[in-house]
Amino acid sequence: MTASDIDFPTDRHGWAELLPARQTRPPLETDHRAAWAVIGAGLTGLACARRLAALCPDGEILLLDAREVGQGASGRNSGFAVAVSHFPGGYSAKERHNYARVNRINKAGLNLLNDQILEHGISCQWSAAGFHHGAADHWAANECGHFKRYLEAMEIAHTLLDGEAMAARLGTHHYRAGIHVHDGALLQPAALVRGLADSLPANVRLFERSPVLALETGRPIRLRLHNAMVATDKVVLATNYEAGKLGYLRRRILGSTLSGSFTRRLSGDERADLGELDQWGLLSLHGGGATVRLTMDGRLSLRNTAEYRAAALLTGRQLAQRQVRHRAAFQARFPALQHVPFEYGWSGVEGISRNETNYFGRQDNGVYFAGGYNGSGVTRGTAFGTALADYAAGGQSSLIGDCLASAPGQWIPPRPFLDIAAALAIRARFKDVGRDR
Ligand SMILES: Cc1cc2nc3c(=O)[nH]c(=O)nc-3n(C[C@H](O)[C@H](O)[C@H](O)COP(=O)(O)OP(=O)(O)OC[C@H]3O[C@@H](n4cnc5c(N)ncnc54)[C@H](O)[C@@H]3O)c2cc1C
């Protein structure tokens, strides 16, 4: 299986463009022999390479990314580091072990990120004060009751909020109810991954703009790049939904394209009218609802589209069309800020599986993979990447056990059935979304 250049598109519409320019690492242009190669420098690959470096202090870990660090999903997400997952539908006692397992993985990732940010002084607008889950319309309000029962049954710290309390905190009367989950963090995703990449241990060699075009198993395993060959004993695929380009999990993971917008920075007066929190994040209790943030640097950000576009980013024209939807949702929530323009729009592609599972483990002789996460990969990717390093190096831990217990992924049909199934899945995602969009 051979990928080509065209298979790794990128653009200048991510969260990275809100940051000062960064010196990228040059591409790999000479042949190389390494004990370990990690393909993909998103949160999974960065965590995996960091952990491998600690496990093999005398060995070299090669970390290769097709794009610049921060241009994959890990640098383009909405910046919610989730500790407590929301499982839609009523609380089910027989799922209790599964809820606890997933939340242990989330928490492990959150703690790892927190420690790395502190240790390396990574400046990424990290704020570990949890975040809000909101309901504007009937369906989500009903789901709010389900979520409350789950949080109570699992003894997870939270605060219930009515519409007035939501408005007092967030400065919008749009929500009729909400829940603040105390654990979890908000962050600037591109700043986080850049900070993680720029603080890797000395025995990790990172090469950016270095797509791996082919992977041949054998002893050693060979990776073909444009101008270089890599021979390695073990490979970690941290490529998420792009694993199929190298011949793995082709019918198990897809890319779903999401988009959002940011306002310019609000003025002091505009912020003062917004409510008592000087920054916040809100996840909708409806799976098709808008994700909204007031960022630490004073921008409102809103993401509310999701679609199947064969894992492509949106073109400038498509993004402008989606911004009409972002704008309508923004104006419904912040009518007093109608004069505030969007300064910027972004799209990103997240890895999804049919049954919302994650992938972890060995794929082939010497080839390991972790990914999936269905829109919740900031903490989970960090935990999976770390655990995968331990697993591939022959270790054992309770975190490995939790990751290995992920349900097997369901088969995804080829086109044209895929197009029909994707259209139905998107329609189901937005069913009854109402005012939560
Ligand atoms: C718009 C959006 C909002 C989201 N919001 C949230 C959120 O708020 N919270 C949350 O937890 N999750 C969120 N997610 C999901 C989260 O971003 C992802 O689950 C997570 O970033 C996945 O990390 P990863 O390292 O596995 O994959 P990626 O970040 O996709 O990294 C994979 C890397 O592999 C590289 N690669 C692929 N193939 C090759 C190859 N052949 N050779 C070399 N390099 C290769 C790619 O360039 C890429 O950098 C969101 C996603 C999107 C798109």
C-alpha cells in the first residue's frame, strides 16, 4: 500500500495561525536506522514518543509527521481535555464498569498533560476548572436529566445549573439548563501540541513535513519517504484515521470533517457584559449541538458543523458557507454582540468508528496502533499513546488493560454504501438538535 503527497493536504486555517510563528523541524532526507519509529506527531504520537524515550533512554526514537506539528486534529480541536465522558441515554447499571474504565483512561490522560505542561512550562491557555454541558432545547434538556443521574450514580463532582445560573456564568440566556462538571481542562490545542513537540526528550528526533509513503513489514520494517528510507524494529502508527493510507484499519476508521469560527478579541466592555466567568467552555448535551468557548485570550469560538467529506478539510469557499451556520448560532446566543465580526474560521478532521470505539494494540509483526476517539482524543489520545509505548515495549499496567478492553471496531462498508451510511449517520447526529445547533 503506497500513499502519495496529495494524500496529506493541509491549509492555513487552524488554531496554529492564531499563534506566533514557530520554527518547524526539517523533513527527513537521509536514510536512517532506528530501533523505534512513531508515525504521527499528534497527541497520540507525541505521548508515545515521550514514553518510549523514557523506557529506552539509550535508544533513538524517530518521530515523523506528514504535516507541521499542530496542523492535524490535535492542533485543530475545540480544546476540551475531558476527564468525564458523557454517555448519551439513560444511566445503565450494567455499563457502570465501562463508564469507570473510560473515565480512568480520560483521567490518566488529563494527569499526564497537566504534569507535562507544568514540568515544561508549556504556555497553552491551560485552565483546569472543568467545563459546562448545556441544553437549549427539549431533547438536550431531557438528556440533561440522564447526565445528572449518571454523574450522581458515579459520584462525579458537578453543579446543576438552571437557565438563570447559566446566564450569570456565561452571559447568554440561550440555555435552559446545564451542568458544570468540575474535572477537566480547557486549552489552546495548537499551542499544546507545539509545546509538547518542542519539549520532547533529547533521544526523540522529530521530523516534520515527512510523510511515510509506504510501510513494508519484515525484519527490519522499512518505511519509505520521499527522499529517505527508514529501517526500524518496531513502528507505532499514531496516524489516527489516516492509517488506511498505509494499509491498516481501512474499513474500521473514517474521518469526519468539522468546522468552527472565532470572533476577534472582545473589548473589555464586551467581556464585562458576558457573565461572571472570564473564560469558559460549553459542550452541548445534544451530539449535534454547538461547542462554544470564551477563550482565555478573549475570543468567542463556536463549532457546529460535522459532515462526511472523505476526510478532507473544507476549502475556503466551503468554510465561508459553513460560517453562515456558525454566525446564526452565534447571534442566537449573543444577540448583544451582533456587531462583533468573525475574524477567522477553521476546519479539522476527527477519527470516528461506527460503534464509537477506540483502537489499541498490535496490528502486525512489530506494528502497533492507537487511535479513533470519536471527537474525544485530547486526554484519551495522550493516555492511549503513553500506554501503547509501554505495551509495545513489553510492559504491563492497569492503563494498558483499560485500553485493551476497548470494544472491537465495526466494519465500515466501501462506497457507494459508505456514502449512504455516512449521510444517514450525519442525519441521525443532528436529529432533534433544535436550538442547540
Ligand atoms: C474540529 C475538532 C474538534 C475537536 N474537539 C475536541 C475536543 O474539544 N476535545 C477532544 O478531546 N477531542 C476533540 N477532537 C478530537 C481530537 O482532536 C482527536 O481525537 C485527537 O487530536 C486525535 O489525536 P491523534 O494524535 O490520534 O491524531 P491526529 O491529531 O490526527 O494526528 C495524527 C498525525 O499523523 C500524521 N500522519 C498521518 N499519516 C501519516 C503518514 N503516513 N506519515 C506521516 N505522518 C502521518 C498526521 O499528519 C497527523 O499530524 C476534535 C477534533 C476536531 C477535528
